[in-house]
Amino acid sequence: MQVDLIGVGSPIVDILTRVNDSFIAGIEGEKGGMVLVNDEEIQTLLKQLPEEKHTSPGGSAGNTIFAAAHLGVKTAFLGKIGNDDSAHFFRKELLAAGGQDIHLKVGDIANGQCISMVTPDSQRTMRTNLGAAMTLSPDEITVEDFMDCKMAHIEGYLLFNPALIHKVLDSAKAAGCKISLDLASFEVVGAAKNDLPEILKKYVDIVFANEDEAAALLDSRNYKKMAAQLGEWCDIAVVKMGKDGAYIAHKNEVIHTEALVVEETIDTTGAGDLYAGGFLSACLKGKLLKEAGQQGSRLGAAVVQVMGTQLSQSTWDALRF
């Protein structure tokens, strides 16, 4: 069956909770970033969290694929789930959204989890245990995984595993897929900075970066110029700037799209991922880049008004185009 968009990444289940700034100050890592933790560390952190938690399917590429599926795009997901209830939850939610699960690999340990801690300023700080997702081997990725897929959307967290992401990129390219890459976090960019320019030039058609990720890669804070620079490496480059909108570069032209103003921001978890879901869905439906940016902004604005990344069916119905 033909797939318009296949997501590649870690099929994570998100555990979201509200904390204060002093809680974040008391754990390792920077506020607003993502740090990988082991089994023991995530269990210790879970015990320290407030009792009120919200669970949802997640992962960077997962959020994007779920959004595109809800918008009526034919989607699939490639990644490795575990052998526990969290894995069953992820698969069930993927199918319920309209996505395909035939490319999911199954491991023999627990599914990956991400603790997303939301502070009073609505910023999220993440600590992730990849679980079974971390055991995905380059040998498990084949060209056949990408056959009959128009576009592959790859989460930047795979850059932590150079052998894996190169096998994914080579396989997708060999299958004739267009490739979209989200740079994921400034920590990812810092770790892969030396290799990223060549990867973008050789493989990537569409790149998404937020302001911190773009700055970490290009050592600048001139976002329009950074979009133009990324646009020299990829066919389309998107630099997202939160409430200041986004710059989109394509064929020596850089356009600016406005962000939508919301009455109250509750949680920024998944905002960039859903932006990508809206943007890619619009592109796959033949919309102009400005329209794609506007659709991305609509999804980003919708998700920051809820806790987690799950929107109501009535909201999805209103967002379809």
C-alpha cells in the first residue's frame, strides 16, 4: 500500500507533568533541553515527580506522523517498540489515528519513555529513556521499508547513532523517497555539528530547525540569514521562531510566515513536531510554501493550548484542509 509519509524515529510514550523551576534546577541537564537517561535514572525521576501525570504517544517523528495521519495523510511509522503495555498503547494509538504499523519492529525489552516536565512558563524539559527503540539496528533497516513511500520524515535524535541514521538515509534515498529532517534539539546539533552540513547537502530535501537549533549549527542569531544558509544546502529550509513565526527558504527566496496568537499557552510539548506535521501535509497535498507554513502554525498553536500532543476530534476536523 502506498504511503505518503513515513516517520522514522523512536516510538516513545510521553509522560507529562507540571513542575516548578526549582525542580528543574535540582536535576542534571539544562532547562528546555532533552537528555538521554538510563533505566535506573528514569525510574528514580518518575518517583520524584508529582502524582498528576498525562500519558500520550510521542517521540519527535511520532508526533509529526500522528498529526499528518489525523489530517488525512497516508502515514506509517518505522521504529522499534517494546514488549510491554506502553508498546501496545503506542501501536493502538497509531492505528486509531489512521497510520500503518507494518513497519514497526518489536524488541524484547520495555518500550521507550520520555518524561516531559512543564514549568510555569509553559516550557518543557525532557528526559528520555529510549528502551527498545535504542536497540534498533542498522541491519533491521532495508530499502523495502521505504518502497512506495513518497517522503520519509526523520527525527534528528537518530543523529546520536551515526551508523543508524546513515543506513536510514541511504535506504530512503535508494527507494526514491524525498527526505525531511527535523534537527530535534540543540543538544543533537551540538553532537552532530561536524557531520550535519554534509548530511543536509547530500540527503535532505526539507529541514526543520527551531531558533536554538539553527543557532547551534550556524553560530548566528540572524534567523532570516540562517534560513537562507540552510536553503543553500536543502531544497526547503524552515527556521521556526515560536511566537515570531518562521522563515522558509526555497530557491534563493526567503519568506516569513506569522505565528498564530493564542490566549493561553499551557504546554509547548510537540509544538515543533506538529508544525512539521502540518507543513509536510500541506506540501504533500500540493499547497504553496506560504500555505504550508500557515498550516504548520495552526497546528502548533492548537497543541500549545493543551497538555500533551493529543487534540480533540473536533479540533482535528477544524484543522483539516
